[in-house]
Amino acid sequence: MIYDMRTYDLTPGSVPAYMQAVREVALPVREAQGIKLAGWYTPDVGKLHRVVHIWAYRDYAHFEEARPAFRNDPRWVNEYLPRVKGMVVSQQSMVMNGSDFWNERFEQSFG
């Protein structure tokens, strides 16, 4: 598996609205493409107004196929993007490989 770890710095006070948009729209759209949520975090101490999320893909082929598919989904374009427009101040994305012991445990958690 490969993992797309995304760190977003958001405008002050917008974290709850951003998370609600993800919960209601972005998560179902990504899941429809077989993308698994591997982690979702907000800081309690340190740099605030930030979310870190990790998305799991089977491999690079799945990554290359699923990304344009969810980005072109009408729910993404017409519902999600308008809701989060203006909330993201900065963004960082890293694609990482999972270790063999992590991949095995992560896969097992999804039965």
C-alpha cells in the first residue's frame, strides 16, 4: 500500500466546518473509489487550525486512477469544493510507502 499524507493549515475557527464537509461529502466520495481513510488528526498542542489526514491506496496504479476519479465526481466539484473554498491557507502532501508490518495490520483491520 501507499499512503497520501496531507497536512492542511486552515483559517482560524474553520476546523469544525472543514471536518463536517469531509464527513458528509469528501469521505464518501473517496471511499467510492476504494480509497481508505488511514488516519485523521487535529493537534491539541502545537500548531493549531491544522488537520492531518492519511489516505491509503492499494498501489501507485490505484493512486493514479482514483485521484482524477474522485476529483471529477460531481459531489466533489459541486458540494465539497464550494463548502471548503477559502478555508485552506496552506497544504502539504507526501506519498509514502507503508512498512510490511503496518500494511498487514492495516489490511486486517478492514477484514
